Amino acid sequence: MQNVYVIGVSCTAFGKQPDKTFKDLTRQAFSEVVSDIGVDMAHQIEQAWFGNCGMGTFGQRNIRGQVCFTPLVSERVFPERVPIINVEGGCATASIAFHGAYKDILSGEAQVSLAIGVEKTFFPNDVARTMEIFEGGIDQFDSQEWTEYYRRAGDASGKPFQPNTGGGTLFMDTYAMQAAYHMKTFGTTREQIAYAASKNHAMGALNPKAQYRFTVSPEEVLADREISWPLTRSMCSPIGDGAAAALLCSESFLKALPKRVQERAVKVGASVLTGGKYRALDEPGLSHVAAKKAYAKAGLTPANINVAEVHDATSFCEIYQAEMMGFCEIGQGGPFVASGATTLGGRLPINVSGGLVSKGHPVGATGLSMIYELVSQLRGECGARQVANPDVALAENGGGVIGFDEAACSITILRR
């Protein structure tokens, strides 16, 4: 098996962009990932993985990647006859695309493979269509199974299951129940969750690609409109549009590229996917399982990680995922985050991109936006939000739900 390297990354600005089409976003992400390399090598791409969740709501239910790349092929910007594999895994979609490209190189099937995630979730004046996209992230055939699971969880957490009372999605209610259970079990506080939200909004203010570029104090976070107790609007990720991409290659291919490309290349230490189940409330989550596998594959431990991006669809998730990644003891995520350990300049900076709550969360692009951020960090190219001399980075990205587990979870470890 071959070593795998990321040689190019891109990410559009995230936000509500009704004027941009899926094809527009695809073109932008692709042109920028090729430009990032600094060498014209688009026609050496042998395989592509296209991630998207919601295009069917816009009317394109099949051959999504092929449709979005048709203009680029016609213009000879993207090579002809390249197979494009369409993938979907809820909010983990782009990470699944990355994993596919990674396995292309690892297996020797290809020397150069592209991963791209493209998403639009914003419909002006049509909330129902936006909700249609998100409803696909949970079982639509046997809803009584998860309804009963959440009712039991609500009883255990002290927060009865009452979906969609605050204007958010069902997923915000499931995160809120998890937060309530964590608060009841470990003493985690709303103030600690608010600190995580405030910290990430401060980071997003430094990120020119972030959807929200303003600061919010912990007090303002707590005073914001309630979505699902204990979560307020400032603690929850917004809907939006965007795209991100990564170009991967083998070590032998990299050695034939100019030195300036080799110097900016980032090695993939591990790429792991796992699948969820209906777990007991006191059982560690799916991401904990994925992280343990990734550390073993990379020959590393949590202590080796210098910077991380975790899936904070709500700010409680940063607290929880810090525990699941092994960055602190289980139950201690609240004090760990509130201590400043995850801030820029802290012991382990997390979500210096602004995270999902500030950077934004166009679901099918999110995982690759994490890769973009971490590759940029390892290269030392993040400007005001640059972490000091990172060598090892970790991305955690989950998608869909099965009870309190993600339906799919990805852990990626990158090394300078």
C-alpha cells in the first residue's frame, strides 16, 4: 500500500448564496483546488468522488457529480472519461468522499484522486424544502423506533422529547437531550456550552470564509433565542451553501512534482469510517470508536494532536467530542473547554476555523472544509488564526443519526 498525500485544498466562502448554483459552486471549488497546487495537473486526475446531500430537493436526484462537472468537461477544464462516484452520508458526506479518494491512492488504483463536496441548503422563503434535506438524516421508514428511543432518553435526561418546538430541526432536539443528559450526569453547565460558542464565534470572526464573522460574548450567547433548552441560537450551526475539495496523490507521484508542491504536501496518517447503532445512553459514542481506530492506524495518541476540527453542529458537541477524542477525561469536557484549553494559544486549539456554529454547515461540504482548514494550519497559512507550529491535526465529522450515535462518523489524521 502507498502513502497518501493531500497536495491541494479549497473551500468557498460559506453562507446563504441563492444566486449561486450547484454548478457554480462545483466550478469554484475545483478551480481553486487546482490553483492551490500551483501546477497545472488537472488532466492527471484519474478518479473523482462527489459528495452531496440535498440536490434531489432541487430536482437532480441522480448522476449529481456528472451533471455538475459536465460544463468543466465540455470546456476541457476537467479530463474526459474520468469516473465520478456520487456519495452521501448526511453531514459526513464530504469526509466519505475524502475517504474514497484516500482508498484510491492507498490501494494503488489511482495516483491522483479528487474529493469534492457541494451543497445548497438555503431556500429563500421556503423553510419546508430546507427541512426536507435534513429529514433524510434519520430513518423515515420506522420512525416509531427512534421516537421511542428519544422518549426514553428524554426521561433519563430530564428533558422530555418534544421535537421542533423552538424552530430548529429534530437534530437540534437530539443534541439538546444529549446536552441535558451530560449536564445531569457530569455537572456540565450552560455557561460552559456558552463559552464554547463564544470562543468559536471569535475564531469565525478571523476566518474570511466563515458564514458568521462577528463576536458574541458568553452572556450574549445565553441571552439569545432558545432553540431547544439548553441550547440557544448562538450555540447552533446555521444553514447555508458552499463547497470544498481536496486533491490526493501517491508518494511516487508527489516525488515527480516540483519541490514547492512537495513542501506544501500533507500526509494522511489515517482515514477511518465507522457506522452507528442505537447505543445505551452511558455508552461512549461512535466517534470514540472511530478515534481509537484512527490513533491505532496512525501510531499516535491523543497527546500527539496539535490542532483539531470537530463536528460542533451545536456548541455542546465540542465539549462532548473533546471527551470522545481522548483530549480529556469523559465527563470533563465542560471544564476542559471553559479552561481555555481549546482556544487559539491554548493547550489544544479546537475549531479555530470557527467551527460549524460560526464557519457554517453546508452539510455535503462540511467534512472537506475541515480538511481545508487543517491542511492550511499544517502549512502555516492561516494568518490571524494560525496555531503555532502544528505537526499533527485531527478532523472528526459525523453524519445522520441513529439514536444518539451518528449514522456515519469519520476521523482523519493529517501530518506535516
